[in-house]
Amino acid sequence: MKISSIKLHVIKAPLKLPFLTHLGAVNDRESIIVEVTDVDSISGYGEGVAFSSPWYTEETVETSLHMLTDFLIPLLQKHPIDHPEDANSLFKAIRKNNMAKAALETALWDLYAKRMSIPLSKILGGTCEKIPSGVVVATDSTIKAIKQIETFLAEGYQRIKVKINPKQDYSFISEIRRYYPELPIMADANSSYTLKDIDRLKALDEFGLLMIEQPLAYDDIVEHALLQKEINTSVCLDESIVTFEDARKAIELGSCRVINIKVGRVGGLYEAKRIHDFCVAKNIQVWCGGMIEFGVSRAHNIALASLPGFLIPGDISSSNRFWEEDIITPEVIVENGFITVPQKPGIGFGINEKRLQKLLIEKKVFVF
């Protein structure tokens, strides 16, 4: 992979509607679009999915930009690689900062797949031509939640995820179940509970939820194992799983029955695929999580979710879920509850340069 340049495009756009959790509201989304160009003028794209503030993980857009600028890109300049998998070993010289690593690593995968003239999904081992799509309801109002669900179901989404916390969990889910008794629903707690809330979590068993995602501390594995033994609903781990070793330990401890795999959170597609393969071997369900991302990251998620183990609809919605206009062409579209996996080389989407430039707030260029 003979790289000639890397460009970092820092962009910002307002969401169509605020995205609310107990941790706060997201009204605007910043992101880093990484463009890696080789000596043949072929470009691959990745996206840094850290948020502007460290509410989801310790990383932010600013820290990711620092890591890319001062460490990761210089490493790649000094140590050229032949295959995207090599980036995983190279970047181990830098601890954590997985979202910064994934931003660059995914761009390398896109470039590699384009050079091979093969869809990225096929490079990764994907077998699905279409993937089922789920969506997140994130609001502080039951009335708004039910209206959002009605809209999403009309658009064909196959699974609904709702944000919960100890202040509104039972009443919130109960009211939704009253309107939609058979709807596949999962609940995402974003670490808002402790083991002292075990009776509250047990009470949710009656609603037949697909799973409860990350109910306990964001870095916990041990207490989730204790919780899973006490409740019937499957525990899904999200923030706790940042490496393959985290997944292995969680599965061995019995901390969960489901794992949400997010490319950015685990440091890239190589690690995401390793976790997928291990979970399949251990009969642990997996699904692909979303990060309120722009189309580049969404495209990488589509490629990952085409792997055979992703049987649960992921948080991969249409572009118009968050954006008046996305930065990719064509935009991602959900049709009858499914997204078609692109068959063009690489991620299978082009870049809407006009839109990218309109959203641009900073740009850095590195020549190799």
C-alpha cells in the first residue's frame, strides 16, 4: 500500500432531532473523515466517531485529532504496511484511543478493497446481500417515543431500541408495550444502574425484551455476570467490550448473552471481525451498533454487518434518520426493513464533495 497522502476533514452538522440519553443531549455532530490516497490516486475513507465531549468514552474529536496528527499518521509514515491487518499490530504502540485508530484503519481497508476491485464486505467475509435494520428511540417523553416508533415502523425498521434509566424504565417500557405488545424491543441503559437496582431490572423481565444493553458500569464485566444470573432477559455488553480480550473474558465469565460490536469502540474492522468470529464459535449473539455517524462509518458498518453472525438487526438506519443531507452518494436507504449491501469496490459509496466542503470546519494534509 503505497500511500501518497492522508487528509483529515473535521466536519460538523446539526441532527434533525436531538438524541437524548440520561447522560445528555446530542444536538450537533462533529466527526473526522479520514481520506487516504495512494500513488495511483485511489482514495479510501474512514470516519472517526468520537463525540465532541467524553460522555460515551474518554475519547473526543479533539483527542482523536491529536492522536491521528501526532502519533498514528507519523507511525504509518515511518512504517509502511502491505495490508490493513498490519495496522492493528502497528498501532499497538499506542495505548487505547480506539476511535482514532479505527478512523485510520477503516480508511486503509476501503483503499485496500478498492485496489483489489472487491467490495469491502467480501474482503471481510460477508455473505449477506441485504442486512436487517434497527433504529434507536432516544427521547425523554413516552408520547414522543410512541410517535417515533410509529414513524419508524412505517419506514420498515425491524427492531426498536429504547433508552432507559432508573427514573423511567418500568413505566416507559410498560406504556410502549401497551401500544406494541409484539414488537421486538431492546433497552439500552448506558450504564445507569448498579447491582442495588437488581429488582428494578428483574421487573423488566415481564416485557419480553430482546436484551438490556450495558445496564451496569461502562468498564464492568464481573458484576454483569452476577446480574445475568439473576435476570431472565439477556444482558448485552457495549461499552465494556473494547478489545477482543474483553469479549473473551466476558463470555468466559458469563457476563452476557449478546455483544454489541462497534467498529470505532474496538479499534477497527480487524478487531471487530475477530470478536464476531469468536462470538459465533461460542454461540454468543452479536449485532452491529451505531454511533450517530455520517455515511462513511455507516458504510463500514454495513460491510461488517454482512458477516454471517450478525443475525440481530443493528443500529444501521437510513441516512435521513439523522441528516437532512449525508456526505455520501448514494445515501443509505432502508427498504422494507433491509439495507442492500453494496457490490461496488470498497465501501461502495462515493463522497458528496459539495456537502463535505459545506460541513468542513478544519482540514489537515499529510504528505508521504
